[in-house]
Amino acid sequence: MVKTARLFVFLLFLVGDIAVASAENQEQSPSQPETITVVADTWCPYNCNPNSPHQGFMVDIAKKAFAKHNIKIVYKIVPWTQAIAETRKGVYTAIIGAAKNDAPDFIFPDKSQGFVENHFYVKKDNNWKYTGINSLKNVILGIIADYSYNDEIDDYIKQYKLDPDRISMMSGDEALSINISKLKRGKIGAVIEGNYVMNYYLSQNYMKDEVMNAGRLAPSGTDNLYIAFSPQNKKLSRKYTKILTDEMNNMHKNGELKQIMDTYGLEIWDSLSDNSSEK
């Protein structure tokens, strides 16, 4: 009985000491912020080199929005096809720079975090112009795997993706540079790409005199771009999309969004000013 009593007293002291030590550790170690991992292939100026002082305006938007809720953004470069597949499984939290056609099962904010105008580009000495879907029969078109452009072009790609005389499909982080290299060497006739992305790439690589614009796709519902969240945990993803929507509205009103866009020499896209939810 005495041994049992002494053991009980000893355990009380031990539990007390553990509780005190635990409390002290909590005071010394502030709570760690929640973490979101966003991924995509490099698509500057939307999302750029993670080691760059300017990681892309969509990354900057995400970091500023979630920091206000003590949520940390971890941004990684992952090939686009892999980014979609692994985020769908819950390996990552979100993909960055997605149109709704890219991953329709993902959870999207009500407000976009970017906008894209898709244009066709050719070598400087090429007279070809995009005048509609029928004009594509005269060129081999360079595209990036699993990118969505608009419904008509996406259907065209599905129809001819196995025909090397119609479609040249690249994937991976160097897809755009490979397409442009093939364009310059005459292996393909045209490349389709967002104008912000192409202009940035040509400027950075001193190629503005080698490649020219050959026409724009008509605006469509795929022009808005989002940080889209994994369908694996819909409750958590809806929490994040609400935060992002609310903070997009706040940053638009208080001028923080303009400051971010000014860093990249860009204007705020018109559809963000619409007070209604984007469709």
C-alpha cells in the first residue's frame, strides 16, 4: 500500500513537471502558420522562378492574401500535367494559373487571380494569320500538353493531337522554349500562347525581332485564370477559395492589387471589376 501511495505521489509530480515544461515550450514556440502548397510549371509573369525576387503576380497575390490569415504559401515548380494529377490526388493543395477547363473538378474562387489573352505567333518572315479554325489546316500548331485555350481550339486539339502534320504537343517546364525553338527552325508553323507569357519570354531572350503576333483567339470563358484547389478535401478547399475571393476584393479596393500588378508593368484585368461572381 505504501509503495502504491508513493508511486501515485511520484506520478503526480511527474505529470505536473511535464505540464509545466509543455506550457513553457508553448510560450517559447509560437504556433506555426498553416501551410498551402501551390504548384505549376513556369509561366511568367503569372508564376516565375521560385528563387526570383519576383515570383510572379499570381504568387504574390496568394502570399499577400493568405498571410493575413496566418497561412503560409509554399510555391513549387512542377510540370503542368503532373501538377494537375497530383493536386487532384491531394499531394499538393492547389494549382496556379488554371482556367476552369484545365481542371473542371477542382474548387475555384469566385474571383479570378489573373487573365490571359491567347494569341498565335509565327516567325517574322511568315505571312500566315489566324482567321478562324479552318486556317489551322495550313500549319503545324505548337501547343503545351493539358493547357486549355478555348472550346473550339481544345476540340481541334483533341481531334488532331495524334496527327504530327497538325499538332506538335510539348510538355514539361521547357515546353514553351522548345516550341519557340521548333518555330524558329521551321519544324512547326505557329505557336499558341498567352500574350503576357510570350511577350515576357521574347523580351527576356532578346527575340522580339524574330517572332511576331499572327492573330488572337476570340475571348471565351477560359480567359480568367485562378488558383484552383484540390477536390480531395472539398471542405478545406472551399475555406481557402472563400479567403482568396474575399481578399481579392479587399486588395482591389485598397490598392494592394494595383501595387502588385505595377511591379510587373501590368494592368488589372477588366473582369475583376465586375461585382458579380465570375461564371
